[in-house]
Amino acid sequence: MKTFNYHSAKDVKEASKLASSNSAFLAGGMTTIPSIKLGLATYKDIINIKNIKSLSGIKASSKTLKIGATTKHVEVANSKDVKKAIPSLAALAEGIGDPQVRNRGTIGGSIANNDPSADYPSACIALNAVIHTNSRKIEAEKFFKGMFETALKSGEIIEAIEFSIPEKSNYQKYPNPASRYAVVGVYVAKHKGEVNVAVTGAKSCVYNDKDLAKALSKNFSSSVIDNVKISSSGMNSDIHASAEYRANMIRVFAKKAVEAC
Amino acid sequence: MASLVGSRVERKEDKKLLTGRGRYTADVNFVHQTFAYFVRSPHARAQIKKVDTSKALKSPGVVSILTGADIVNDKIGGLIAGWRIKSEDGSDMKVPPHPPLASDTVNYVGDHVAVVIAETLDEARNAAELVKVDYKILKAVVSTKDAMSSDQIYKDIPKNMCFDWLLGDRAKVKEAFDKADKIIKIDLVNNRLIPNAMEPRAANADYNPSTEEITLYTTSQNPHLARIIISAFNGVAPENKLRVIAPDVGGGFGSKIYPYAEEVVCSWAAKKIERPVKWVADRTESFLSDCHGRDHVTHAELAVKNDGTFLGFKNETIANLGAYASVFGTVTPTYLFGPCATGVYKMPAAYSNVKAVYTNTAPVDAYRGAGRPEATYTIETLVEKAARELGMDPAEIRMKNFPTQFPFQQTLVHSVDSGDYVGGLNKAMEIADYKGFEKRKRESASKGKLRGIGLCSYFEACGIAPSPVVMMLGCGIGLWESAEVRFNPTGNVTVFTGSHSHGQGHDTTFAQIAADQLGVPIENIEIAHGDTDKGPFGYGTYGSRSLTVGGTAIVKACDKIIAKGKRVAAKMLEASVDDIEFSNGEFVVAKSNKKKTIGEVAFACYLPGTYGEVKSPLPEGDEPGLKETSFFDPVNFSFPAGSHICEVEVDPDTGETKLVKYTAVDDFGTIINPLVVEGQVHGGLAQGIGQALYENCHYDESGQLITASYMDYTMPRADNFPEFNLGFTCTPATSNPLGTKGCGEAGAIAAPPAVMNAVMNAIGTEISMPATAEKVWKACNKNKKRNSEAA
């Protein structure tokens, strides 16, 4: 491990000011710290944002659910507000990693990292989330740019994620048998007038499967899924799952999700 | 006192191990200690043109950097192949040099090139990045199947072949096959596995310049073997100047039987720099450089009559040794594999032919079961296929070919002393409700699931013996075991065993044996192992040998203690030795109430005098003290056996296989501690099921290890397993006085064929291990397509 300067910011303004092209914000540290330890990443400055109180917490309103960036997975999983407003989101949080990860990892960290097989990005897409940062609001569709790539600029900090409360929703994933990350995760959400089918794990970045979404918008029933073409082109292929298998699993898990809605 | 043998005594060692009070090699620290970090080859095969350490030497905290050139200069010997195998044509096996640090070529990703020694681990690691190695990359040989027709790795080893070994009689097999009604053929891959002991390997070597002694702490299943190899072969220090301690060790599964390059280098370096040198593998290093297991490509054939009678068997296997011949790398696919090839069956003719090849992958050595899982997988999937092709019930075809008379002389090597294969399979079928399977299958089908059932009847040959035979077959060591039973003056007991416990529960099981033999409460008995300076030389723990061989040595040493105790008690009680009877810890004069406890006798042995007069309790000719040693060399292996039945449910939409029912009925002879034995069975099953459904070591074409972390190497987890239904039958072994047979490897041997037979029964297609979801899904799809085309 290479040495670095450690800072603990007391507010968002200070954290942002400390940031540089060679720094990282530290919240749960579930990706950052192993990356540093394995020598995959080196930083000059590590800026701890865990002590910034305004970044943590869950607020429910009639239409949205707003979750602070440093809210831990375990807090989302156990939150009465989340369970009531969007039970599938609480269930998703309950299924991330293992207890150690859920007790430290944060929602903001997860979406800022944008791992192609992370769970939360699919929730953001399916639930029409708005990402609140210290300088602007970004729609989820525009936030996730590519593999480990987001719309965030240097020094920009996620403050909260605001989810729209759907009529019904469900998230199903096929976990990688080794890492238990999603080989494929499908988040189906039925909003008034539209359906989103967010898919994680299958491609280099989370996406909304427009064909599935369209078919389900017309008829919200798992039976329509068999008639939708799911192309494996552009899908990930590795020792755990070929692109063809991933495409199949999207179909199977989309059905499961719709049936569980 | 009630006998402890057979009772579920809770493991004495668990309090320490489960509360974080164990002391592992990584917990050992010395004053003035340095840290080693190894520079490893990033290439599967390359020539080393130059190693430039000049920049790294200037890095902060660096104490020393040693390379292959230093190994050559100091005449440090190479790592050894411990078992010499001869080819069918009589020629000796071919073994490439294996220096602890490479000087001219590297032969797998992770091969050792240099060691950086620094004041802290971070400093060592940072400096290692600055060691510049100039490689000329060569084309790597990776595939087991194609190794013989690939580029030649070593100058003197054509076809990359170590040996071409035969056991059995080709002519007799041909005769048998000519008479057969049907020949059943199968092509198999026994997938390569990475051992993944919970504790990564580690070494900490301390050198005392004034006494010239090295003390090496290391993660070893066999510290005595480590000492003799590092002394006699690597030449680091004479045996009397090298003490090897294997303290608590967190699992080995075969991968820690022998010393690796790291232990040799740390010991040598400690002497060179006159400071302690500590190395602890990180998990990636474990994946890259622990010896791997299995990796066979096999073609096998079974000749049968139409009524299911077996006539003959042949097995043609290519075994991957990896880049070098490791200590037990050559015996694993030969004498641990070939003799078990015909399984639990009467087989009039058989042969096993094994070609062992070198590839640019990590060395392959013994891994839980070592050779026997590979043999069992072959015969048991073949027998199941024979049943399918003959339209017989898989249980019926097995029953038909089981021997019923014991001792049973097998065709190839073993004379099996005892067993009851019919009884074992019957019991397994009863526990598994074999008859009710069709109903359960219909229930699964109504939920859209494919249910399958698979059987495996196995036997295992463990506790390899006797030593003269083993050495005649090419083994570099004997395989007896030692025990020293030492009474302390106050009457409690320390038992030293030459075996080593790294999860097996010897502290408890061995104490139960000694407690019964000596009539001493179990809490007054301590089992000591793992330190070459404490007890006598021994051969460590592997191959399910410790109880049958090491446990018997304890019994024999206790016999000697009791014999001496009788003489002393006779003198003390003024009776004749012949009249002294020993039971429940008391020496009693027959038909009297005159007696001495064994504690009183021990006390008298250590304090042999009487206050105020010259009077000794010791008979003339007997020395003071009460301590006896035994070296036990059994006359034969022990042969545990059993039948396992597995049921799976396959989801044809996803290919996911769920293990819904698993029954294991094993015959381990006399069971000392059922709790410990059940734990051993569970652990073995977890590893066997892991091989069948999840685990797979994957190198890409260039020899890079793709499964180099838990992100990609699928270790089974608790939620992958159902409750195991265990049952036992008992035919005591006749080759040791306890009647015990080994139990450590059974689960890992029996589970892969039981699980795979169940999966193949469910989906109706042959597939290879591991039966991953995608593989099963593809097989289901192919079937669907075939069925719809047929319709």
C-alpha cells in the first residue's frame, strides 16, 4: 500500500475544496480501500466524508424517497420508510454483498463507483432517480455513463438520491456463484403510465431495456416477455456466463420480477 | 471408568480455535524481524535475461534482495519430487530442476524469481515493484490434453512427458474385452482445483548466529518432513541445527504436506542476513503458488456382459503435473490412483495407464483424496453409464458386482481386509428412500423442475503402508508413525505424536484413545505435535493416516507403559508381575484388594526412593521415569468404503442445480469420536460437492490464471448445501488394533460422482465438472431442441 494524505471533511464544501484529480472520497470504502491495498489504485489524498451528517439519512414524502449518499446498505434494508414506500429497494439493499459490506457500504459510494454488476444503479434507473450533488441534479438516465464511469465531475459530491415511488416494483438477480455480484439483475418498476426494466450485470453499464419496458407498459404480465427479442449483442461474456446465457437470464429474471410485483 | 472410544467428546481444541486464541505462523513475531516479499513471474513461460535489483536496493527499508544467482552461488538445492515412478518401458521418470529462486527460466505465473527483504512488509512490496526483470517470453503450454504435442518446455524432456506408467495387464484386458457383450466408453475431465486452505501459507525463520540454529515456524502438515527436506536436499542447515515448528495450522488439504520455495528461501535468507525473515502469503499468492489438485483427462472403458457382470476395465489418463514435479505430484496419479481404478467391484482384468505431463501452470500435488477421487469419479460414472446402456437399475448393477467375501483381493494391487459393500448400499438406499424417488421426481416435475438421483459406491486406500513396500514402489520416505507417551511425575500425561493436527481434532480423538488405554481422565492428557524438537520424528498428517497409523502408535506406547507399570506395581505391592492386572487406571494384584493407581506408579518411577531407608520401588534392571515411544508400521493400508446417494433438482430455465438431498453411508471401521468423524465427512462432502458443481481452476491460453481470487474461483458456501443424512456401517480394520479406517477424504472422493450422476440423471445428458448453471442450461436446451425435432 502506498502512503496517502488523510483528511476528514466536516462539511460538503470542505470536502469539495480538498478534492483534486488525484484524490478519492471515502465513505464506506468497500471498493476504495481494497483497491488501494491491492495496488490497483493510488491516491495522493483520501477525503473522509463519513462525518458529514447532512449526507446521511432517509426522508419519505408522498411521491419520492430521498436517501442521503452516505446512508449504509443496512440502514436502507432495515428502514421502515423504505420498506413501506419501495419494499423492493429495501430487499435490494438486503441482498448486497455480505453483512460486513452492508454494515459499511453506502448508496452514494455504490452509484459513484458504477460497477457494471452493482445492484443500486438498476434501482436508480428503474425508479427514475434524481441524483442530487453539491452543484446540480442529474437524472439517473444521464448519470451512468459507462463502465465505472458517471457524469460526476472532479470534486463533485453526491448528496442524496431521490427515488420516485412506483406503483409496484421488484428486483431479481442471478448472483455470480463466486463473488455473488449480479451476473444479471433485473429491476422492474411500474410507474403511472410507464414501466422501466433496468438491467445490471449484463453489459458494461446499467441500462433500461426499452423493448421489455414497452411491452410491459402495454400489458404488465410476464407472459408478454417471451415475445420480446432480447439480443445478446454487446453483452458481457466471461468464465461465469456467456452473452447468450446472460440474455436468457434477463428473460427469466424479468419474468420472475414481474410475477413478484 | 466408562470407555471414551465411541463417544461424542467435544473438541478440546475448539475453545482456543473458535475464540481467536489459536497461534498461527502469522501470529509469531521475533524481535528485529524483517519481511519478505517475493518477486514472481508474470509470465507462464519465459527466459530470464537479466534481473536488475539496483533501483530496488535503494528503496527505503530494504535489507537485502536475493535472486536465483545467489541460490546458485550458495549451492542451495532444488525442490524435490518425493516419489520416483518408472515408465512402462522401465525408464525412470524425467524431472526438471526446480530451484527455489529461478535463475534462467520461469515456468508458471507465480514462479519465484527474487525475494526482497525489508524492515516492513510495505517497504518490501514497494521495492519488489522496482526489481526489473528482463524476460524473453516463450509460448506457454497450458492444456493437459495437448501437452504432449505442444512446444517442449524442458530441453531433456521430450513430449513434456514425465513418465508413461502402467499398472495391470494389457493382454488380459484385451482377452476380457474380446469376450464382452458390450463395451461402455467414457471420456472425462477431472477438473483442476485450488486447495484454498483458510490460512494462507506462511513462514517465519529465526537464526541464532551463536548456535548456528535456525528455528522455522511454518504452515505445515508435516514439520518433520519439512526439516529433512530443507536439510538434506536444500542444504540450508544440518538437521540438528534446524528446528521446524508447525503451530496451529488452518487447514492444508494436502497443499501443506511439503516445504515450498518460500520456506527454503526464508530459512536460507535468515541465516544469510542474520535476522528473522517473515513471509505470509496474500490470498492471490495462495491461488497462484499453492500446489493445485486433480487435472486429469481420462478415457476409460468397461467390458460387460448383458446381465451386467463386469469383465474388464481400462483407463488411459493424462495427468497434469504443472510446471515441476512436486513432492507427491508423481505418486498422486499413479499409486494413489491406479490401484483404486476398479473401485469396489470384482473385475477379472484391468489396467491403468497414466501419462504425466508438464505444463506451464502451478505444480499439481495431493489434494484431499489425492488420486482416489479421480479413480472413483472414473469408475463410478462409467458404472452408472453401463447401467443406463444396459437398462439396469444403477443400484442393481453395483450389487451384482460387489465382492461379498473378505479379505478381498483386488485385480490390481490391494488386498482389502474387511468391508460390507452390500450392507452399506442397502443402508444408504434405505436412508435416502431410494424407492420413493419416482414420486419425488413427479413432484419436482409438477413445479417445472428436473429431479435426478445419483449413486456412488467407493472404497479408499488410506494410511499408506507398510514402509518397505512403499519405498520399493519409489517413495522417498517411510510411512510409519511415532508416538511418545510421557507420564509427568504428578500423574498427568503428555502424548507426542508424529502426525499433525490442522483441523482434524487430534487433541481430542488421540486423548480419548490414551485416556482409555491408561485409565487417566481425558482432561489430564495433552496431545503435543508440530515441533521437531519436542517429539520423535514422524510423518505428519495426510492421506487419512493419522488415526490408523499414529493412533496405533499411541496404543503401542501405552502398552509399553502398562508393561513397565506392571513391573513397578508388582515390586511396590510385593507381588508377582504375572499376578498384576491392569484396568481403569489401576494395577491390582489378582484376587485381592491390593492395588496402586497408575498415578502412584508414575510418581514412584520419577521419585524412586523411600524417606529414611534405602528402598526403591523399581525392579532391578528398570530405569527411573515413565516414558515410552513406539514407531508403528502397519502391515497394510486401511480400506474405508461406503455408498452415497445424491438427489438434485435442476431448473431448466436457468440451469441452476440445487442439491436437495444427500445421503452418505460410510464404513470407517471403529469410530473413536462420532462428532469429529461427522465433521470430517461434512467437510469432505463440501469439497467434493464443490468440485462437482462450483470449483474450477481456469488458466487462459497464455497461462494467466483467471480464477486468481474469490471473485472468480467459486468456493462453495453453506447455503449451497442441504442437511446431510449420514449413516455408518462398521467392519473393523484388521490391520490395526483399534480397528479404525481413515475418514478424512471419503466425502471428497464419493461426492463428485454421486452429484454428477444425479445431475446427468436429471438432464439425461453427459456433462463435465463443474456442472455450472450455464453448462446445465445449454445441455437442457440441446435436449429441448432434440426433443422438438424428434416430435
